[in-house]
Amino acid sequence: MSERAAPFYCPYCGDEDLRPSENPEGGHGAWECAACNRAFQLKFLGLLARGVQRTEPGGDRI
């Protein structure tokens, strides 16, 4: 997976006016919110060990 994960809204204020951070100190995946002037980073931590469990036909439980 080589594409950058793009957030839909700021986790602090909820605004959608986000831009990729051009600050080299921000690191890969850093985003800046123009509304609240905060920077944040997205990071994939991994999959949960329990996975997906079937509870009844046709439905998945996470």
C-alpha cells in the first residue's frame, strides 16, 4: 500500500479543511488543519488479534 491515508476531518475540531503537512519535521503522513491550526499524524497500528467472528448467518461481528 503506497498511497497516503487521507483523513476526512480534523480529530480535534471536526473541520474538513485539511492539507498535507509540508514541514519536514512533521514526518510522513502529517496533516495540518487550517481551522484550528493544529497538526496531526495518521498511523496504522495493525490488525486486532481476535479478527472477525461469525455470530449469525449473514452478519459479521467485530
